[in-house]
Amino acid sequence: MTQHVPASHPAGPSARRVAAVDCGTNSLRLLVADVAADGTLTEVDRRTTIVRLGQGVDRTGELAPEALERTFAVTREYAQVVAATGAGKVRFVATSATRDARNRDAFFAGIREAIGVDAEVVSGDEEAQLSFRGATGVVGATHSGPYLVVDLGGGSTELVLGEAAPEAALSMDVGSVRLHERHLRSDPPTADEVAAARADVHAALDAAAAVVPLGRTTTLVGLAGSVTSVTACALGLRAYDRSAVDGAQLAVDDVLATCDRLLAMTRDERLALGFLQPGRADVIGAGALVWGEVVRRVRDDVAAAGGALTHVLTSEHDILDGIALSIR
């Protein structure tokens, strides 16, 4: 069970206070938490900032100077939070955008200067395992496996299937920022643009299904900003409410209808949505497209295997929780 505790010292004599940072293609996120000996995680501070580190990486192969500076500035802010909360150890994990960039050395140097630890560029497989651990540590108490955990980021989407531990995993090079920059250039996107983006996702899912048996899924769990934004929209929230989104169980048909609605909106219409995080309005259409195609494919593969997937679960517990639990 995870809760928010605005404390300056670890809760309980055996708890360790740690800080986890997840640096993705679109957002930079921090979790400061107390981790007990039995693995129970108690949240102290959790925050997300859109920095768009992956701006243009798919096209240029390099991290843009302005994207690096945005990321370093927020990392310096997070370093102040870590110091104020008294976290003893920090793990900084970087994912898709940094894996793809030729000028990673500038990123490493800036992060080391900003927060005093080295950034770790993890593989897609490790990213999937960390996400699985973070998500299933919470949902496993109330939902049965096998679980398919889908971490939909800006540059990549991780799929990991398992029960007590990951059994099959794959990282797909499709994500909200990557697909938006590659295909969805019009506002709203044209039918041809949408068709091209869907073709990319379908090809990625065909390759993934050869590695991850999607039809074995009993509980489908979606993570990260695109999924939580779709969920907030489906719930009709006027302002983002983490407690309402976390653990929300939505009918498959409602998820697919919401994804289609967000994709068809103009940027101005998305900006008017009170629950949407600043900086996400331009890429949420692409994120919704990816999530809709994943949900549709899993539903169909489960049906082909003789089962039925009727609902989708959203979790606010994700790779950040997994990173915190991994710190020793």
C-alpha cells in the first residue's frame, strides 16, 4: 500500500528513505519514498514535469540543447527536494530518448552536476521489469494474473507479461512523442496521418506478439502519462485527480471510444481539458492512438485464445515505484 507522508525522516525504525528519478522522452519524474524491510513503499513526495527531452531525437539522433537545459533545470529542482526530504540514496534512470541519442555524454555530465549521481541508461527489458515490479506490487492484491503491464512512454512502449515475476517482455519503439513527430503533423491529424501511425503500431505489436503471448492476459494494466490522461478523460474529470485515476477499472469499449475522441481533437480543444498536464496537449493524440491499438490487440488475442478481456486497469504505480524498490 502506498500513501503520501510529508515527513522529513523515514517512517519506522527499519525504513530506508530513497529517491527514484525516471527520465523519459517526454517527462521527468521524481519519487521520494520510505521502503520498509518487507518491501512496503510509503510515499513521501511524487512529482512530474514535462521537459520533452526527446524533442527531435527520432529525426536528428541527438538531444537538442534546449531540451537538455530544460531537463537539467528540473533536475536541479528535484535535487533540492531530495536534500530537503533527507533521502539517503538516489537512483536516476534514463530510458528511450537517451538510449537513442549520439550526444549522450552531454546529458550524463549535466545530470551528474545537477544531482550528484550518474544517470543510468537502462535497456528496454530492464525498463519493462522495473515497471512490472512497480505496478504489480499494488494491483496484485486485488486482481489476478497473468498481468500484462504496458508502460506507454514518449519514445517507447514496454510490454511485460507475468504473474509473480516477468515471464516475457519487449520494448517497442513507438510512443507518444515519437509517433507525433513522425506522423501526426496536422491539427487535427488527417486520415492518412492516422493510418500511417496505426500501421507503425500494428507492425510493432505483430513483432511483440511473437515474444509476449498477449492472449494469456487476465489483467491488462496501463501506466504512464498517456494512459492516465486517457483515463481521466474517460472518467470525465475536470481537473486531474490522482486518487480517482489510480486503480480505475474501465470497460474496453469506453477506453477505445475515449482514445478515438482525443485523437480527433484539435490542440486547442485538448488545451481546454482541465485534467491535461501542460506540455502534453500536442502529443496526447498519438499516445491515445498507441493505447487504443494496444487495448484492441490484447482484447482480440485474448478472445482468440478463448478468453474475454472486458476491462482495463490504470495504475499510478509504475517504473518509479520499481526503481525505488530496487535501491539497495
